Amino acid sequence: MKPLIVLLASFLIALLVLYFRLKQIKWQLAGQIAMAAMLLFTSLGHFMFTEGMTAMMPEFMPLKKEMVYVTGVLEILFAIGLLIPRLKILTAWLLMLFFILILPANIKAAVENINYQTGELNGNGIEYLWFRVPLQIFFILWVYFTTLKKYNSA
């Protein structure tokens, strides 16, 4: 829920700042800025809640702790890439793939009641998937419509 709040709040702030500075509504750019802000926010969790996020990793995954750190760094790189014009298209495709690839960890956490902050078995439970799976799809669509989709300016 927190990432969604960060995404939407950042979008509104970016939209307003861009409008007052450029006198135009630049919603796609605001969406890219908002996704970058959300990714920076979520990357913090990889370093603050490493043990809990390690518990979310599928059993077959080697080097779980290292993978948590790597995915945190990837989120920072994705945030930067979305804001660099010549990198944003490639970044968007990689980010959408990333959102698909991390979904199994979120599913495992829900099924096993893993609290990602502590690693204890007092998490949100399987009902959380009714929110998390659509949220993951929303993030993918957000990246697509704010970065990849072309719109007529007329």
C-alpha cells in the first residue's frame, strides 16, 4: 500500500510542479518521475528489511541475501534510467519484466504469511494477493502508459 501512496502522491506533486514551471500538463513525464520516486522508496526496503525480504525468496533461489541487495540496487538503477531520455525505453521494458519476475516472491510471502519487514510469520496472508497481484499489474501498466505508449499531441 505504501508504494502506491508514494506513486500517486509523487505523480500529483510532479504534475503540479511541471505545470507551474512549463505551463503544460506533462502527465507522462510526471508518471515517469513518480515511478522513479516509488522505486527509490521501495529500494530502501531491500537495505532496511533485508532479513524479512530474504525470507520471501523462493527456496530454490541461491544467494538469497545477495539477491535482495541486487534487486534493491536494480530498483535504484531503474529509477535513474526512467529519467534519462535515451535510456527510458530500455529501462521501461526491463522494469516491466522485473515487476513480473518479483511477483513469485510476493506470492510466497502472502501464502506463507511472511512479514517482509521482520521475516516473521505474521504477514498479511493470502488475502493480500487480492490487492498485490492487481497492484503489480497496475505498476506494469503505469510504466507502459507513461513511458512506452505514444500519444498524438494534437
